[in-house]
Amino acid sequence: MHFRKQISTLYLIEVIFNVAFFILCGLADLKDFSRIEIIDYSYKISVIDFSSFSILRVGLLSIVYLCGISRPLWPTILLSLATLILVISKAVFFFGYSPIDFFFKDIIIVTNFIFAIFEWYVVHVANRRAHRKEDHTKFVPNVSEMDPQEKKKLIESSNKSRFNNKKSKRFYENYTLRATSPDSKFATWINYRFFNPSKDKNSISAEIFAIISDLENDEKTVVRQFFRQDQLDISQEKFDISIQENKMSSNGAYGKIEENGEAFDGSSDNEPLINEFNSENNQNEITWDISFTSTQVPLSLYEEEHYARSVPKQLKMISICPSPRCDFGGSLSSNYFGELEIDGWIGSQSHSWGSGYPTDRFFGQVCQFDSREKNTLEIVSTTVELGCLTKKLFLMVLRYEEKEIKLNSVYRGSHAKSEITFGNVFNWRFQTESNVALFEGLLSAPRDSFITIPLLNNTNTKNNNDNSTTRHLLLTQKATCTLKIVEKGTEKVDIIKANEKCFFEIITDEFSFNEIEEI
């Protein structure tokens, strides 16, 4: 049974016991057990005493429910203190009353003490088991040997939209294509995004980002176009997204968007990306007609339980990669680069959703390592908010030598190391471990290769018209990743690398590259 289910069970037991206790006290009253003054006094004190400690324990369980997801030690400390307070108070009551009085108080003493010990044990053991469970390592199914219908069903299920336009709540959902040419010269990033930044059902809208990058010459064309709610059509039955005439499904994507550039290039000190590679009237335009075939089964970066329910408020947004490694074909064109043929491009198709964009979120993806075509990697560093407290988490899922290694539990994530440094080169160093191996990595990219896009984020506001927050998406497809794997016991070392073809994404509140501080 999962840790949170254990806590829910304790809540239920508390409620049942409270109800049963007060029923028994009511029956005792009916039988006139309160005729003796000292017994009546003892009875009243017992009820008050039991009630106060029940409320105390329920409150502590609430704290444990929150804090336990970040620190396995916290539940032990809290419940131990509660037990100690309970025992001391009971001892005081015991020595302060006569044996006749204790006849009515001993039931309260024993039951409260047993419940406190029981809760401490359950929370402590369940939490330890939940967080120190064996790491998930499994063989990755060979897609070429899978039944086509089974493969399609898996991808369709991972791409099922979580968006519900009938509910009045803040919500963001993204479908993204990323691809890089075999020679790592060109790359594209296309994002279909629809969202409701407030609790007003009439504020639903959509937008599409499209980027074409010449990675050799650091030239980019960026287009962003907004759409109204009536131009949005989302299928709840299958993977089929339509934003006006722009489509995305399991078969591919096609569309055309145009606008004046509003994105920002890191090399130009955040000046609007309007320069020599746009047409005379400064009108950006990108057209795409892309097909993609997944060569791997879906990859879940977060724990499976998060996908079966609403996104935890502490995480704000989660993601899944229905196609972590895709073969792309088709064509791509812009008014600056002209038409580009897509043949043998490698990339991914991913899906993310949630109530908003978290602060200081870093994401990395490697669809193919050099000389290790089947190896893929996804990593994320995010901030979990627990009331006024925050906790950094680092999660990693690696597909290595036909095995999938998941280091994405909250326990592993809170004990992993992750450090970002900013300068002429953005460096993300990370370290985590499983039961059998140690993983050390570096994801880095030149500052000038990043593009900055403002993202409206109203998740912390009560009014959509006031105090809206703008977070900024920094992304590049020119990152280099080096991963060192040290096998425990044998100390065998393997180093794998992907050179200038990795995806690196940063979401931050900071606007200027110069203002971003070291984390």
C-alpha cells in the first residue's frame, strides 16, 4: 500500500474510533454512571482529553501527509513527539487521581497510547518502504516486434488530452515536436499549446510556437501565433489536435503560422528577434508537413501515480514522452531558410499538462547518443512547494542498453544533486544513484544558442486582469550531454555522449540573461 493511502487509512480509523467512543460515552450517560461526583468529573476530563489528543493526531497526520513526501525522517520525529507528549500527559493524569477515577481513565490512557504507537509505526514504516523501494529497472520492449495496434494504443493513451473546457480552472497543456537533422546542422521545435490562465471558461485560448534553427551559424526563425477558443478542436477520444488549420495526430503534423517576431535571441541582449533573416516587411512565416514514427514505447518521467489523477499542486506541471525517439520525414519551410527536406531527422514527440509553469524548472532530453542510437535520456529539476517551504527535486529516466532505469521517486529526487551555472556557457551538472550504479552528468549549451519566449502564467493570481506573472522559456537544441555511469561493486565505468544535438529548456521568472543568478 502506498504511503499516502496509509495516511488515508489512519484518518478513517481515527474517525471510526471517535464515533464509537462517543457512542459508548453516551450509553454510559444513559445508564447514569455519573451519579458519583468524582466519576462524573473523571468522565468529563476523559472525553476532553481524548478529543484533544485525537484532534492533535489528526493535525499531525495532515502535516505528515505534506512533509513526508520530501523527508522520510519528518513523520518519525512528529509522531515520536506526539507519543511522548501523550505518555507524559497520561502519567500526570494517572498520578493525580484516585484508583476509582483511574478505572474510567485507564481505557482512555491505553487506547490513546496504542493509537499513537500504531500511527507512529505505520507512518514510519510505510514512508520508509515507499521511498526506499527498489528502483524501477526493466527491459524496454522492441517496438518493431510489437503489434501495431498495441503500439498505437500505448501512444494514443499517453497523448490523451487532459483539457476539459467545461471546468472553470486554470490549466495548461502542450504537445511538442523536436527534431534535429542527422548532421546536426538544422533543428526544429514546434509546440501546440492551449490554456486557460484564469478560472473563467471564456478565457480559453491557444497558441503555436515554431522555431527553425541553423545550429552551425546560430541563425533562427521564430514564429508565435495566437488563436481564439472557437478555433480550437481537441478530441477526447484519440490523439487529434486542431488549432484552426494546424493539425497534430499520431500520424504527423502540418500547419502554417505567421507573425512579427516576439521571441528573443540570447545573443542580442533580449532585443526582439527581428533582423536580417526576415523579409522586408518583417513578417515571419513557417510552414510544416511532418510525419513521424516512434521507435520506442512511451517514457514516463514522473512516478506512475501522477498520471492516473490530477497533477499534484506541489508539482504544477508534469510531462510524458509518448515517442521518446522518432524518425521524422516531410518538409519544413520559412521565408528566410526556404524549404528544408526532412529525411532521417531524429527527435521526439512529448506531452505536458498542469495548472501552471513552475519556478526554476530545468528540463533536458537526449533522443540519441553518439554511437548509442537506442539510448535515450530525460532529466528534470524542479521546485516542489510545500506551503511556505520549497524543495528541489531532480528526476531522471535513462534507457541504456535495452533497459530503462527510472530514478524518479521523490526519495531519490530529493537526495540527488543538481546545480546550474550561467555564463557564456550554461552548465547543468547532476548526480544521482540507483541500487546498482552511480550516474554523473553534464548538460551544457552556449548562451548565444538560447531563445527566450515570454509565457503568461496566472496561477498565483486571483484575478486574471491584475498582477499576472510572466515567466520565460529559454530553450536550445544545441546542447551537449555527457553521462558517466559507474557500476557499484565492480567500479566498471561507461561514458556516453551526445554532441550538440540535445534539448535544453529552462523556465524562470528572470527576464534578462544578465540578471539570472547562479542556482
